[in-house]
Amino acid sequence: MTDLLTTLLSWKASILELGWSARMGFAGLTSLLIVFAVFRPFHRMMQRLKYGEVIREGKDVEKLHALHAGKKDTVTMGGVMLLVAVTVSALIWAPWNVYILSSLFVYLSFGLIGFADDYLKVTKRNKKGLDGKLKMLGQLIIAAMVFGVLMYHPVSSTHLRELWVPLSEEPLIPEMPYWMAFALLFLVLAATSNTVNLTDGADGLAIGCSISAIVAFAVIAYMAGAPLVAEGLNLAKIAGAEEISVLCSSLLGAGFAFLWFNGHPARVFMGDTGSLSLGGVIGIIAFLLNQPLILFLVGAIFVLEGLSVIIQVASFQLFRRRVFLMSPLHHHFEIAGWPESRVVIRFWIVSIISGILGVWTFTL
């Protein structure tokens, strides 16, 4: 056992001798190949188990049910492939530092919550799944565990309580109280995971919008980890943050491979396993880079999807009137008559532009 551990550490050390840019490339390629390799056996297994998508039913969603009737029983829980591919790739090509391990912990833990939700849906054949309060409790516990590690780790604790905004030469808040920093972490994780989950309602929509956000954070991570670049752009200087871009590359490789099968007409859906974990990892990356507020721009589509639900519910509760034909927002356009592919492509365009604008704000 000792010899195996020694060999493993020696092998890991030799990999880390490669430059981070080379490891970024290998990380993306590794996760991409893993998804392509496991898709067929995963797809066959899920078909055999009859773990297919459950379509919403009821008088209030009759039009949506008619539009999405063809999606019924399409294989779901494809997020499992993403979890395996990203975790294996990141553990091989990225250093096992506090940033990478805490990000992977959030990714896998939120994926586990999503898996429980999906499992209940496909076995009970209803769209309710895991109770919302249990989901929120799980997210709270995960946030508390991660925050405890970040607070006491000598590397991350030095900048944990800083809050930066684009276009600022200094932190907006140099030293948040611990309770505020924890509340911010929980809100970021809960908001990103649940808004990505809301966005996952059309073929290729959530994964495509996630890809553009991850590209933006890969660039921001590189800039934050390069002292001269960070200083020149008035970014929070975070030693080792450039390695987060290796994790982002793993996410991108797996994301592009998944999109190959998830594009319209989808052969597999990511389910809550994929959407909650993707949103969670995007949120923790934004928090670790001290840039959670940039999510409003980089993740503009997710913000709009979440706001559409809040506005719809509030309007109906207060005035018994609906603002949108249906929420989340992408369903509004589908009910209005837009083909699903048009909705997805136009949302991708907005997401790409918002990602570019998010990075651009740091260069002003």
C-alpha cells in the first residue's frame, strides 16, 4: 500500500511539472474522451432500467406537454457521466490544492443531491422528486463544510473575506464578517445551482449556457493567478488560482462531449444530477475568485431564468395574473411559438455575449 501511494505521488509530481496551459489541454481532452467512451454503455444501461425523462402534466402545462411529448422516456441522469469525467480528469491534471478539492467536493456533493432527486423522479414516475426543503438543507450543510475548510486553510483564509467587483481598484469589502462571507457563499451556491437547474428544460440549453460561463471563469482564473496580469487589471491576486482554469478545462471537455448527445433532438438529458452540480461548481469557482457578483453578467441567462420564475410566482400570488405565458423564461418563448432550436440558439448567443462582456469589464 505504501509503495502504491509513493508511486502515485511520484506520478502526480511528474504531471505537475508540465505547464498549466499544457495540463489545461490534456484535462479537456481527457474529460471529453471519457464522456464519449462511457456514453454507449451508460445509455444502454439506463434504457434497460427504464430511467427516462418524466414530462410535466396538468391543465396548467397542457401546451408544454404537447410540445415536449416526444421527450418522454428519453434517457436522463446523464450528469453522472459529467461527474465521472470531470472528477477523473481534474484529479489527474490539476494539483490537489484547496481550490481544486473544495470545488470538486461541491461539484460531487451537489451532484449527489441531484442524483437523489432524479432517482426519486424516475422510480416514482413523477416530477416532484426530492423535497425542496431537503435540497436546501443539503446545500446549506455542504456550504458550511466547504466554508469551514476555506476559513481554516492557510492558503484560502488570506482572501476568503474579500469581495471584489469589476472596475474597482480595491475590494468592495476588504474584510467581510465571517457570518456575511458564509451567507454569501450559501446564497451563491444555492442561486447558481437552482437557476442552472431551471434553465435545464430544452435540448442543449443548460449545458450550452454553462460552457460560455465556464470559459469566462477560466479566463478570470488565469488572470487572478498571474500576479502581473492581476495587478495590471486590478483583480484580486490569488496565488494558485490559475489552476482553477485546469478544472474549468475539464468541465469544458466534458460539456462539449455531452452537448454532442444533448443537442436537439437530445438522446440524453443531464437531469438534476448534472444541472445542480454544474451550477454548484460555477458558484464555488466565482466565490473562490472573489468575484461572485460577476455572475450577474457572466451568468445572465441563469439570472433571467431565475427572475422569470420569481416574477411569475409573485405576480400570481399578489394579483392572480401571470406576466409570462409560462416560466422559466425559455418556456415562455416556446409557448409563444418559437421552435425549441431557435430558443436554444438565441439563448446561447446571449450567454456568449454576456460571458465576453464579463471578461471585458476587467480590462477597462
